[in-house]
Amino acid sequence: MHTRLLHTDEIDEAAELLKRGELVAFPTETVYGLGGNGLDARSAEKIYAAKGRPSDNPLILHVASTEMLEDIAEEVPELAHTLMTEFWPGGLTLVLKKKSIVPDASTGGLTTVAVRMPAHPVALELIAACGFPLAAPSANKSGRPSPTRAEHVIEDLDGEIAAILNAGPTRIGMESTVLDLSGEHPAILRFGAVTEEELRNFIPNLQSPTDEQRKRAPGTRYRHYSPNAKVTIVPLGELPENHLEKEGRTAYIGYEPCDAAEKYHLENDARDYAKQLFALLRKADHDKVDHILVQAIDEAGLGAAVMDRLRRAAGQLN
């Protein structure tokens, strides 16, 4: 298959491909998503196959309006409306009870559906042009660092999907927060672009997820975000040099000085980390290093999402 690289003035062409059941990668403000018709089981199966993603790992459906949400969610509680008013369009995914129109293939066989409205004009225009929600996990091979540029999608999926809609680098670089509202107690299932502190302004009794709730979370039960090189996290307060390997080439990602073969400087700031982390993990692979040291940051705010991704990149599953 030839993968076409489309530009932002070719959204209608991308929509036609999606209507025919093809897969098209497209930009959001968080990362690039691998889009398919969220109401078509065959499209969902193509997404799983292209990514090499386990079929019990639910997909997020992306909508362009609250009306589109009402078509796929069985129950939309008042809290959901409050959060949508505050955070949509944006990096918050809500897990709700689904309607039968949503195929099991899009939800990993669950009775719930994960939904968000992306804050990217190209994504919203594409979804609206399709007229149906787009199932769109990150547009990378399962387990690889998430794509924040079109060229990252090409690295992983060239020749396996119909097209990539290129709108340049993503603004945030970190996936959405996933919040479960399908049960009695709201719970964060995945840290992301909307912080726990922001959500607690509206949900003071926010709780940790149960094991059953964790099954409803896209992208949390398997190893993710991993480059080819071994990833080691440098804990706060420790010198990177203390973690240098004796053999092989090492890259360092962080804000402290470090005597590594390759050094990628970041500000001691969670937003800078979030925006650049996945691209730098991929760059380390391009530089053919054997080990990657990454400086830990404080887990307040967006730092919680950054550290969650780092632990998964290092194989430290929760």
C-alpha cells in the first residue's frame, strides 16, 4: 500500500478515504492519532492490525460536537456536561456507558466507550467532514513512543495506512487524561494533558481506580512509549553520571549537566518535557545509542503524566 502525505487543504480527500473504510493518521493537540470509522468494526480491526495492538485495549472515539457524543453514549451525567464545558475541546477523555451503535471492536469488548473532542482545528474539521466519530489511538506501532510529528507516523506506519494528514508538530505532545464517569465513583484511569489538580476543582472526591475500572482505560495495560534503547530514569536529586553504563553509547534527556555521548537539553518544566519527550526518545534511536538516561521531574500537575510515560518507557508497569 502507498501511504499518501496529505496537507491541511486536503481534508476532504482524507475524509473520503475514511468513509471508504481506510485508515488516515491525523493531528490532534496531544499526539497524532490513527483514525478510522469508530462505528465500523472492520475499521477498528484494521487499526488494531496496523498498530499490532491487543484487541482488548479499547480505542478512544473522537467527536466534533456534543451531538455526536449523544449518538454514542447511553448515559451522559451532569458532571460530564460540566467537564465538557470546562475542558472540551481539549485533552480530556471521558469513559461513559455506550450505545449499541458502537461496535465491540472499538471498545475492546467493553460496555463503555472512551470519548473526547480534540482541540485541533484540522482534527475537528476532519471529523465533521466524515460525519462520524473517529476511533484514533496514537498513530504508532504498539509499544513505540507516541508520534508528535507526521514523520514519526511515517517511521512506524508507512505502507500500512492510506494517508497521513500533516499539520506539523503537535502543541502538547502528551496524550489525553482518561476519566471514568461510567460508575458510581469518578476515577482517573490515565494521567494526561488535563491535570488531577484541575479535575479536583470539579470532583473533590476523585478516587483511585479499581482493577475493574482500569480495564476501561485505553493505552494503560501494556508496555508503551518504548524506544529500542534501554531507558533508565534518574531519580530527583541524583546525578545523571551515577547512572551511566560502562559499555555502549548513552543519551541523556534532562536539565542537569551530564557527560553522555548524546545530550538533549530540556527545561526543568513539565510542559517542555511533555512536548519534547516522545520526539527525543525517537531521536535517541536515530542516534543509535544503547542506553537513554532521562531525568525525573516533580509529579505535580502535568509532571504526573510525564512520569507515568517515563515509567512505561522504562518497562515499569503500574
